Amino acid sequence: MDLYENQRSTSKIKRDASVNDRIPDGLFLACPYCGTQMYNKQLGDYRVCAKCGYGFRLQARERVALLTDNFEEMDADIEMTTPDFPGYAEKLARAKSQTDLGESVLTGVANIEGEQVALGVMDSYFMMGSLGSMTGEKITRLFEYATAHHLPVVLFTASGGARMQEGINSLMQMAKVSAAVAAHQEAGLLYLVVLTDPTTGGVTASFAMQGDVTLAEPHALVGFAGARVIESTIHEKLPKDFQRVETLLENGFVDKIVPRAELGQIIAKIVKLHHRTEI
């Protein structure tokens, strides 16, 4: 049998249609940044692409488990009670079920490498980490608690921007949280931001860019408006990696890009250095 006939006979072999049904979803993944395909267990506990170092998105409780020695949650009962926007209540219920959170940020007091901090972690799995009125309330209370107890604040940002279903109430959270940040900084306390993928919209336009020290995970997308919106406005093609943290680092908006596995150590070191300057 020649090669051509062999290919013809092979093409007649019936495929088992049930194979795809027996392969679990998410078994193989493609890196959103470099496109490398990999077996999901290759990501390891930190869920990082082995080729480019991009950190896959984590839920807030996953990040807390990886980062902290212990964590005491605050304001877990705060949630939106009277949503009026059509379909909003259903979306909130679905987000709560998927993330085990009442809102798009998890806040509390944590111990990181022996250093006590007030910790906030935004969750992109909760309505894309959108900034709603209760999200702003939780972050504001975190800063107020930290100011009253003389604690540094470490905040991991991950957001698609202000929550459209709440209109002006969501936009006002930018000013509300910013006021709490200012009071915390006036007390001489440290505010450390960690930018994760993605951090956009009103969060970027306010408290994500107000830290004393700004860290970022490799290749995280950080910006205000989306790239397509900018291109359609200025009628020009944007440079490659225009809204990636590597570009922000080059232009002075980020102090250091830190691999996910090293974040705990770096955060603890910065907190210790700040304590020394207070003496």
C-alpha cells in the first residue's frame, strides 16, 4: 500500500465521538499573554506560565491562602441589598456563588512573612472585580481600620472599572476611597499597591495609582480606557504592550515588577523597611 492509499484508509477510521465528553474542561490552557499551550498542572500552585511568567487570574481567597500566614476577614456581611437595575440581583447572586464573597473585594488583617498588615484583595471573578458602592465601602473601612490601628495597607487591585448597574453611586467610590487613602497617608502609614491583571477604569483612575509603593505582576494589563476605544479616538495604532506593566515601569508608574511567588517576601521586606524609618 502506497502512502496515498494509507492516508485514505486512515481517514476512514471512525472517531470516538465520546472522547471530548470524557476530557475535563480546563485540562489544557493557553497563556493569555504569550499564547503557550500547557497542561493545567504545569502552572503549579501559583498558576504562572512557565514560559513568560504571566500569572493566571486567581480568586481572592486563593491569593490570600498563597500569600498569608493567617488571615482574619473583616466586613464579610457587607453586601448590596436593594439592586434596582434589571437582572442585577441575579448577577450578584451568581458572583457570590462563584467566589464565596459578598462583594468584589476581600478585606481583613493578615500576617505576611511575619508582618501584620491590613489586606485587601479584589476578585476579578466577582463581576470582573467591578467597583460597586459596597466594594468602595469595604475598602474605605479597611483604610479607616488601618489608620486607627497604625497598620500598613496592602491592596491587590483587579478590576474592570466602575459597576455600571449602580451608576453615579459606583463612580463616587473613587472619591470616597481616595479620601480614606489620604487620611491614612497623612498619618504617616504605608500604602502598598499590587497591580494584577487586569486593573482598569475607575480603579486605575483613583486608588490603584495612589500607593506609596506600587508593585505589579508580570505582563498585567493596566490602563483606563480599553485599547480599541483609544485607537478609535486618536485614529492611530497603539504600540505593542501599550497597557502592560512593563511599559508602566519604563515610564515611572510602577516601582517594581515582581513574580507572584516572590510577592510575599518583597511585601514583608518593604513593610519592615517602613517600620525602621518610623523609629
